[in-house]
Amino acid sequence: MENGETRTLAIQISAELFDELDKYLASHKLKKKAFLTDLIRKALDEVKNTAG
């Protein structure tokens, strides 16, 4: 599905949520990009599987 092209996705979240995310990622030795990309893919797959 990926063709090598990239786009930037930026959002603003509360400082508290940002800190909570950072702590979670650090404790699980995860990178933000990998974590969020996986989260988005899983959500899209779930929507595809429940739609229709």
C-alpha cells in the first residue's frame, strides 16, 4: 500500500496527554512514529472490518 511518498500529520494535544504518551512510549521502548502509525492502521482496519 505504501509507495514511498510521505505526508506530515500534525495535531495539538494537551500537555498532560503528551507527557502520558511520552512516558508510555519510553517504558515500552517505542518510537512515536511507529506507535502512531500502527495505531492508525489498526483503527482503519477495524473500521473496514465493521463497515458493510
